[in-house]
Amino acid sequence: MMKKTLIAVAALAATASFAQVTIYGLVDIGYGTHNTTSRNSAVFTKSSGVMDGANAGNRIGFRGTEDLGGGLSADFLIEQGISPTNGALFGVRSGAAGHQYDGFSASGSAAAASGTAGAYSQGTNRQSFLGVKGGMGTVRIGYQYTNLYELSTLAGFVQGSEGTPGADKAHTHGNAAVGGTRANGLTYISPTMNGVTVQVQTGAFTGREDVTSNTAITASGLSVDKNNRMGIMVKYASGPVALAFAHTKADMQASVIASGLATRTNVYGALIAAATSATTNAAERSASLNQVGGSYTMGAAKVGFTYNKGDNGGSTTSTVATDYKAYNISASYALGAYSPFVSMGRADSKLSSTGALSEDYKLAQAGVRYNLSKRSVAYVMHGITQNNAVAADTTVGFKDQKTIIGLSHSF
């Protein structure tokens, strides 16, 4: 009996070793107070209590690899955002720096109260992709982090936390115009040579690249929705120095009504009626964003920066054409298990036609992290994000500030 049991255990162990599947995750919970006010503080949103933490995004994930032989391996990753202080848990995840209470969605009222930051989102998929890795590099396909998110948030150039106002906007400013922080597509990552790694991406936004239909609009033409994203990032790391540059370009075409011919055919060759005029939706544009980031480590001290510059590609004669510019500077210092940090930044959005500011953020954040172990971190942080472009006393998004003490544990 004992022999059969040992054989069964060995078989299970062998199966697990071939699968090489790892379950991982992070749970971050804190107690905080969050205030968002208008310029004269007469209009406000306040929330406080036990909440999802601010040091890192809560998640659970599954990743694995299979040896294909010949130096090749197949990889997969599925990572879901969770909200440990919400009754839905796996059904929602909290936004980067939004107020956390039920009914406060990631758009609408949240946009008014906290700039572009939301509260709870049902888009819980953080990443889900397949990949093949070998001597020539790595190729991935699926829903994954974009280059702009890799540089802005994951490369270690920002010492503050985007889960708290004060370090929540400048490093990612302009990202929505070029496809966001996650998107569907293909990624190629080169081998690292002399400290240099190149990462190229192509694909869509969160949906499909190209959709065409003649039913969404009347018989006057075709309904078109195209979202094509292309990006390249070059990273360099050697000793205490880390640098990166990323360029992202996104072409968008939406709700275009075809016209100009007496009779035309749709994409399947069927005849459709002639249109009397052509209408192009204001969403049709070609947007771009350039990012630079870097850090330098001097013993126990580390300093980092990010810089963003881009535009949403709208017509310069329209009210939707916008230019983006932002920078973030931060520093930390390790004192044993303690690591105090400071972060500051500016971010603005200007109408291309007039130069008028639609957003003018001033950001500041400070805090300290304490490493209880390699996987557990206690922290306290306070930050303020102030939009100086808000002129009206009745607009609640003028100043956003939060103080939180929390505990983060990774597994």
C-alpha cells in the first residue's frame, strides 16, 4: 500500500514539474481618508475607512511554461485584478486613485470627482496572453501591458505610488489617446545585448483592430471602427543606470459614412444605396505619445524621472485636438528596513488650436515603506493632485488628496 502511494505521489510530482504552473498574487489593504473638493471647498466628495490599499494593485494570477525542446519554451499568463474590500472580490477591481464606494463607477461621476481616475471597474483582466521564447527573443499574443505602461509604471522610474494622488497622473499622462495601459496585440521582445533590450508592439486597443458593418448606419454607407496601435520601446540597463524611450502611435477611424459613387458595394460585394454626403466622426484621428524615463542608484539612494509629450491627433481646427505634456521626478532612500520617498510632477493638456489649458495638474506625494519581510510591506503615504485648470468654484475635481496606512503582501 505504501509503495502504491509513493508511486502515485511521484506521478503527481512529475506531472506538476512538466506543467510548471505557478499561482501568484498580491493583497494590499489599508485604512485611509480621501477628500476631493472644488476650488472653494464648498463642493466635495469624502470617503474614509478600510479600503483597497495604495502601494500596489491587488491581483491573482496563473503563469506557466512548457519546454518545447531546441531552446524553445511556450509560456502563458492570466492575471486578474481583485478588490479584497469589496463584496464582489473577483467581480471588480479598484481604480488607481479613485474613491472606493459602491455605485461610484470608473466613469461619469468618478471622472468629475477625481480627474480621470475611477473607483471600481468590471474590467478585471490585467493580462492574458500566450508566448513563445527562444534564442531570438520572445513573441507574445493576447491582452497585455503596453510599452507605455511598462515604461511609466513597471520600470522603477517612479518611486511614488499611483494608488494615491500626487503620483497618479504625470507618468501616464496622455496614455488614453494612444490605446491605454493594456491592449490586445502582438509583442516582440529582443534578447538583451550590452544592456539594450528592444520591445515592439502592434495591434488594437482593448477590442478588435478592424470592424466594418453596413447595419449600424442606414443604407447610406458603411459603419467603420478601426483602432490600430504601433509602439516601440528601447531599454538600457547597466550598473546603477537605467534608461528607456518609448514611442506609441494609434490610428483611429470611427463611424465613417462612405459616399461619392452612384452605386457601391459593401465589403462582401453587395450593392448599397448611394449617399448624398460624407460624414466623418470627430474620433477619427492619428495620435502619438513619446516617453522618456530613467533612474540612477547611488548606494542606498535612488532617483528617477519620466517625461511624456504627445497629442491626440485631432484636427487642429476642432475642439478635440489636444497636446499632452508631463514630467515626474522622485527619490527614495533605504534606511535599513525603512524606505522613505518623495515624488512630484506636473501634467497639462492644451487645445491645439488655442493653447487653452483643459488640464493643468500639480502633483506631490511623500511616504515611507517598511519591509517586514521580502514579501510583506507596511507603508504610510500622503499625496495631493491639484488641477489648476479648474476655474469654477462648483467643479469638484480641483483638489484630490488622500492619506493611507496599509499592508501589502505578495505570494
